[in-house]
Amino acid sequence: MKFSMTFILIFISFAVYPEKWNPERGDGTYQNPIIFADYSDPDVIRVDEDYFMVASSFNCMPGIPVLHSKDLVNWKLIGHVYDRLPFEKYNKPVHGQGSWAPSIRYHDNDFYVYFCTPHEGLFMAKAENPGGPWELHHVAEVEMWEDPCPLWDEDGSAYLIRSKLCGQPMIIHRMSKDGKTLLDNGTVVFDDQESQPILEGPKFLKKDGCYYILAAAGGVPMGWQTVLRSKSIYGPYDTRIVLHQGDTEINGPHQGGLVNTKNGEWWFVHFQDRGAYGRVVHLQPVCWADGWPLMGVDQNGDGIGEPVMIYQKPNVRQNASVMIPQTSDEFESSLLGLQWQWHANFQDTWYSVTENPGYLRLYAVQNVSQNGNLWFVPSLLMQKFPSPVFQAKTQLKFYPDLSGEKCGLVIMGDSWAFAALENMESGICLNMYKGAFHQCNDQTRLIESLPIHKNTIQLKVDVDEQAICIFSYSLNGKHFQSVGDPFRAQKGRWIGAKVGVFCINPNIRDSGGYVDVDWFRIQ
């Protein structure tokens, strides 16, 4: 059974779920994206009747989110593979570096996640429980590797496939059975930059005696999904394009993971680049013909699958609860919510959720040289854009210590904007700033300043389908007034724009200042 609709109809169906994007349509079908948020480079496995997904994190910490589902449509965050990366340089934002394109596998009752960073090398993490804790192992200190994926063969032999930065070629290494050591320098098994340029994101599997390498080609914005197949692990490999944009609105259906259900259905989870919204997650049906997977539906008859917009949900035993990855937070837990990430390795001294129960306390972290330039600030606490249209609102109680301290609500990417309470000589003001990163020129500008002389405020940002952001404030929690100018959000380095809160101290002296965040709500 197949379904296809235009984006217009998708947004009509979105109106049924006004609070958050929801892939459930209530009639046994789902709509893409299944996650309208920046869970890029997804990989998925099934263990019995449970599905687990991992995604890239780059410089954001904690890193590599782990999500759980019962039906491949409804997903919930259950943990992260690591809290911090064990390198001093990640104590400050290293935009675009960190963990790239992880893979997840289940072998001998343990979960394995492999990933590379551009300059530190190859890592493996292992856990009995996918929610953690994970043991992190530095497998190889190398540079310019990317997108590793392991395979344990039926005879117990272990292999790892990877590519290089910027894609190409496909390289297979022999690996120790425990997955901790590479046993050779690798063998190139495929390299055809003319027919499959920028081949990257390989995923390795064996089915019916054949080895398959799933990889994306053609680049992120307008690429396609390729499958390589061979009866020998070292090739030669035949190739076939199995998913592309075709006549659909889904640009560049890119890298992801192939997974089967317990009753034998096959599905492909992949991302689509949506600019400021990041790389959102889609789910495609898969059928096999002549030993090749066809992803999506061949709607135009060219022999290549195209992404579906609406489709029948996977046939699974259990009716999964309707859920999306967590967003809003009332800060009633003794732990910080899994939806939150810092822009670098974080310190426990930056925050507390127990100092004032029911509040998130952010301490005024020292960033001496930054006058509103947030590019170099590690202590931004943010989360992914959750929907094509949304509103983020928070209530703050500011207790500054030194002049110039700021706390507020921020939209962050390669450019940024924020509304913040700022401790000035004349008293507390509400200031709206805009900024952008330039190597030798601080482009941060004060757009508007309002003297309010109060330490409690509600801040709000409304984001429309063009990623235009409008900030506003309320002193009584009822009536909001806009502040500053509209701002168009931009993606960051390999990540989508983010929304969140912060508290910084631009002075040489340490500060005793802080802000108590009462709640943070997405609608």
C-alpha cells in the first residue's frame, strides 16, 4: 500500500497537532519526517522488539544521543554515549568537530557504537544497556577518517568499514573480535568518484550470503542513497542507486540505517537537510527484489525509489505510545533533561538542578573577552529546533553580581540573536543582541535596550516556517511585547540552529551571580 502527498497536505495534517510536530496521523499511517529535529546521520538497530537509534553530535555535549522506539515512528531519548570527549580542546567550542556519523550494533549481548572525530581518530563505546553507562575506547589515533561501521561475520571474524573526510574511498579493516583493535591498514574495496562522488556514511551488513554496504553519495543537499553488493567481503562490489529525490519535495535523502522488524518487514531511516532546522529524520519502507533493496516507492517508474510523505506504519506487535524526543522542561528532576546539550565539554560548576529545587540554576560563567559574542562561549545550554513552527518560552529570575552579566534566551547558529537581562550601571535592562562569527571582526550588535529594573521576566521567541525568529518579553506573565528586530536563524557548523538559555560574566573577576530558570516550554 503506498501513499504520496504534497508538503501542503503535510502541513494541513500538522494543524491537528498544534503543540509539537508529531508523525502519528491517527489512522494507522505516519507522516515524514518522523522526527522534525536535527538528529543527523542516524543509524538504527533492532534488539528483539525494541529499536535503538544514534545520531551525530559534533561539538555538542553530552554526545551521541541514544533514542528508543517500539515502532520506528515514535522515539524517546534514553541517554548519550558520552558526557565529554577526553581532549582539552573540547573544553571550548570547536565548531564542526567532535563526533561524526556514528554506527550502532548489537553483538554477544552488548551494544557497540563506533564513531570518528576529524583529528583524534576512531572510537568505540560499549554498553550492556543502551541507556548507559557506556565505556569509551580510543581505538586508533588517526586523522581525516569518518563514518565507521563494524560487522561481525558468521565465523566470528570482525571487520570495520570507513571512509575519509569528504567521502571516498570505501575501506575495510580486519578487527579484533572484541572490537578494540584494528589488525591491518585497511583495504580499498570501492572507489568510483565519477559515478558515486562523495561516497560516505557506509553501513555494513550481511544478508543471504551477500555483503552489503549502504552509503550516501552526491553530497548532503542533493545526494542519493547507493548500495554496494558482493559475495566476497573484499569485493568486487556491484552498485545500484536505490533512493533519490526524484519527483518529490524531499531533497537529498541521505545517509542512514537499514533495519528489519521481527515479522520480516524492512525499513530505512535517513536524514534530509532542512537548513536552519538541521538534518531531520525520515522513515522509508524497503522491499527486496533480485537481492537489492528498493527504498521508498518508485513513483515515476525510473527503477529508483523516491521518499514517501505518508505511509502505513510498520507492522509491529505492540502499539507504541505516541511520543517525540523530549523538549519542554519544568526542572523538577534532580538530573538535567536529556534534551539539553552544551556547546563544549561542560563543567558541573556551571549549573545546578538541586541548589534551588524546581529550578535550573545557571551560574554566571566567566567569558572575559566576550561582549555578547557567543561563538566562543562553551556554557550555552541549548536544544534542537523541534518543529517547523514553534514557540520557546522561559521564566528567569536574575541575581547578578558584577556589571555586564547577562542571562537570557538565545537562538544560536553561525549567526545568533538573544534577548537578555543585563546588569548595567543604570540597573537591570532588557537588551536584544544580534551577532555573527567573523574571524577578525566581532559583529555582535546591541539592537535595543529597555530599562526594566526588575530581576524576574518571561522571555519568548516565536519561530515561523522560514526560521524567522521574533523575541518578546513579559513582566507579568500575561502580556508580551516584542523587543528588537526579527532575526532569521541559520544552521551552525554541521548542525541545525539551536534554542536555549545562558548566563555569562564578561569580567576578569569571578562572579557570584546566577539565574534561576523556573521552566522552559516548547509549544
